[in-house]
Amino acid sequence: MNRAQTDDDVHPGVNISKIPVGGGVAGLMVAVIIVVIGLIGLPPTRWFLAASLALGAVMALIRRWMARA
């Protein structure tokens, strides 16, 4: 008979928080790969990414315009 799984049981998969990644190119590659995996695995996140990129571009233009004024 199997016992019920509890929160104390260790998952057999890879724990992403235990993978050491520094800054620079390696960190950028890991960040991009995680975003791509999220976009493939969770299609609704595509809209969120598109909206956040558009909003980020608008905010960057506003900040640039405000700095010149």
C-alpha cells in the first residue's frame, strides 16, 4: 500500500534554484531559455510578454522625452 505524498517529500526532478548561474552571457542565456520554455508551455503568457514589451517601449520613450525636456 502506498502512502499519501506530503509537502515534506522531495521531488525527484531538477530544482532550478540549485543550478548556479552568474551574470553575464550565461545568465542572459538562462533567462532567455526560461522565457522561451514559459512561452511554449503556457500560451497565455505570450499576450503578457507582448503587452509588457509594448509597455516597456512606451515607458522608455516617455523617460527619454522627459530627460530631454
